[in-house]
Amino acid sequence: MTGPSETRVLQDMQAWLERAVIGLNLCPFAKAVHVKRQIHWVVSPAVQEGEVLEVLASALQDLADTSPVERDTTVLVLPAAWPEFLEMHAFLPRAERCLRQAGFEGVLQIAPFHPRFEFFDAPPQDMGHCVNRAPYPALHLLREDSIARAVAALPEAETIYERNLALLRTMGQAAWQALDVGPHSDHDHETKTR
């Protein structure tokens, strides 16, 4: 059995971005770059660590080489990598080393997303985990300058995380499920369009 097509993965990630990240205002900075089409999406079939590191190094270099006006951020989606969150968590120090070795420390940063993302200081059923949950494993590559500008322009930026936790915990699991921001198969899409 094969996984979802690249088109399906992109549709699911776009729906998550629009309904959860922007729709719930989990990231107040996301709407502007989305509207301006400055988010670059890369879907990779990479599974093995070496392959993932190669794709990551390439995506970091491409982002650094592209004007922020054209591409402010990159989302590297790896639907076949890391079925379990702990596998991704174990990989993150290698991802950070890749970023440093490429000379992008202080220039770019990496934020992880995973369908089963968990903060280690919260119980497994805590809705706060949804802050970093996406339909598929993904590494969000951000420019440090863009983050600094966005934070400077937003009063009380330091309260975003706590606000998100409170919002998600108030929403509850049923309301999150109602957003329909999980992964779908290509068959699901075909059935809905008939």
C-alpha cells in the first residue's frame, strides 16, 4: 500500500495551515506570508536519515539563496519519515547540526511538526500538543530576521504560546477534530468529489 500522493499531502497541509494555524490564529505571523504566497512547500519521499539530511540541507540552502520577498519561509514535509514522534525528536539534534554546519546558525531556524507531537512536560491527552501537530511530519524553516521583525511588530508576542494552550484546551478534542485537519487518503478526496 502506498502513501498519499504529493498533491494530497499538499492539500492536507494547506487545509491545516488555513483552518488551524491561521484560522485559530495559532501563529499571528502566518497569514501575511500565506496571502503573499511567500511560503515554499517541499514534499519529499525521504525516509532514511541520510536522505532526510540531504533534502534538509538543500532546502536550507535554497531558502537562504532566495529573496525573502519571494520566499519568506519553507515547509519541508516528510510524509514517510518518522511514523512515531520520538523518532523525529531523536533526529532533531542532527537537523540542528546540519543547520550549523551549513553556516546558518543565527540566520535560519527549524521548527518541528508531527501528527503525534508531544511536549514532554504535559500529559499525552493534553490539547496543547496540537500547537505543533500537523497532518504529516514537517520541518518548518524560518528566517531569524523575519521572526525578529514579526515579534517586534506584535505587542505581547511572548504571550502567544500561553494563549494558544488556553484556546486549545478550551476547544477540546471534538472541536479540533471538527476542523478536519488530519491526513486524508487520495481515495477520500475522490469520494468527496464524486
